[in-house]
Amino acid sequence: MTIRVAIIGCGSIAAHRHAPEYANNPHVTIAAYYDRNRERAETLALRYGGKVVDDYREIMEDETIDAISDCSSNETHHVISTTALRHGKHVLCEKPLAVTCEQAAEIIRASKESGKILMVGHNQRLTAAHQKAREILASGELGSVLSYKTNFGHKGPEYWSATKGKATWFFDKQRSVLGVAGDLGIHKVDLMRYLLQDEFAEVTAVEGVLDKTDEQGQPIPVCDNMLCLFKMRSGILGTAAFSWTWYGEEDNSTILYCERGELRIYPDPAYQLEVVKGNRERIRYQLEAIQTNDNQTNSGVIDAFVDSILHGKEPPVSGEDGMIALQVVLAALESARTGAKVTIPAIVW
């Protein structure tokens, strides 16, 4: 079976991950591309094959297209993904799933009513290091997790996005909406749910614009840094830092403090996982090359999405997962805005 896919939004995430990973999957043909900047779509079409359309609705109406990657900017996910699902297409939506929980719920509803697969591009839970970490935690060899700290930061999207410099859409309040919280923070929220097999209960957060400026030299209207203190439903406490202003090396590390030792994820470029037991014994794992903006490796997202379509099974990151991660990020932004602790209620499906 060959799956015909289309990519909507042909910026950096499409160019570095979606398009090449689809092209490397033997079950996929890339049929079409759309981007508001036609030149970007043409660049991908020239390299990987397929046609370029001037209106994404042409893709929706094309009954030969089975699935889409929604790589558009944040504010349009709910429009494009919902429309695609209602036109009978499977959808891989980049994170964040939407910018409000109401929009996210609309996308999920469209998936359920159409019977089509909806997957969200939270790639961190698919890395070999994070999957091994979950296996170690679930084995109980370190006992229960008591607390954690997790970081995700780099020098900023203006170095990564298709529009280099201060004109990047990530700095546009109307398009990005959530700033660094929706770009990097939401990844770590999803990861901690995956690793701990637990839900977020409370958050206290602060955010700010510490260094990024727009084209006029004014502070950008979305946060470039956020710090969070989390409490999980089980009582586990954790801290998280998300930043667009870490101008040295990218940091994507996590430490879990357990009853009988520590689990360190991405502690050093030479190895990706380290177990430090109470007796000071150290066990180090070399599992993969860490994926960064400067070192692009196969994310596993595309292959997992295609596998779900081929076998009619639930994807490893569901629409519900995407909505829960969004809910936590929105709660953190509310806490930062009000200066108060915010309780995160369970979503009733």
C-alpha cells in the first residue's frame, strides 16, 4: 500500500523533518505541497517530487491524497487540521495542537467523527533515550520518582525557522501566540507525562522577554523565557526551564531524582543516559546521537504516523495527548500572568 501525503506549511520543520522522512519511507509518496511562500513549496517539490498548489483547499478536495502534515504556524492548526479530517484525510499536526483548548477539542472531535487518525508531532517521547528512560523507571530499579528538573533551551527560532532573523513568525503574537512555552515548553510537558505516567496537578510559573527584539528593536510580544514549578497528581515535584536565549549549547536535559538513585537524560554528548545509584555506581548508555537544531536526525514521528495509518492503530501521540500538553502550557502562562498558582483540572473526554 502506498500512502499519498501532502505537506501544508513548508518551513524548517517540513524541510528538515517531514519531507525527508516521508521521502525515506517506502510506503509514502509526497503528492502535494502548500505554503503561503510558494518558493518554499517549490523547493521541496523539486527535491522530493509532487505538485505545488496555490490554495491549501485544493489539497482538501483532492480525493487521491490520504493524509497531510500540518506544518503551518500555530494559529492556523485548528483550521487546517480540522478541515483535512473532515475531508477524510489522516492528520499529523505539528505541536502545539492548537492555541486554545476549545480549538484542540474541535480538531479531536473532527478526528473521532471522521474516523481518521490524528497524531501530534511531540517527538521527544520517541527518542531512544527517552524510551529507555521510561523502561528503567517502569522497572522500579530506582524506586519511585520523587522530583525532577527538565530543561529545553537554545539560541532562538530566528536561527532555525525558514525566515531567519527577527521577522520570524515565532516572534509574532498573532501567529505564535504562546512564545517559547508553545515552542519548547510543550515538548517537555508531554515528555514528563510520558516518562512519569502521571498527570500535572498544579503549576506556578514566571515568564519574561529577556533579550529578543523585533524588527523595530522593541521587546517581542511573546515570552522568550519561562520557569515553572510543577506538582504532579502523585505528589512528584518538578522544575522546568524553557528558553530562547541560551546562546551556548542547546540543552535538552532531564534529571529524575528517585528513591534509590538518579536518572540523567542527555547529560553529556558522549552518552545519552546515565543511571547513578545510591552506592555511586554509574551505568552509562550510548543509544543515539542527540537531535538538535544543528544535528538533524530521524525523529521517528513520520514513520510512526505512517505505521498507524497502515495498520489502523492508535498513534503514539494522540490528539488527547496534544490537548493535555496544551492545557498545561496555558495554565503555566496564566500563572505567570496572574502571579498565582494554577490548578490543572482533569479533562473529561
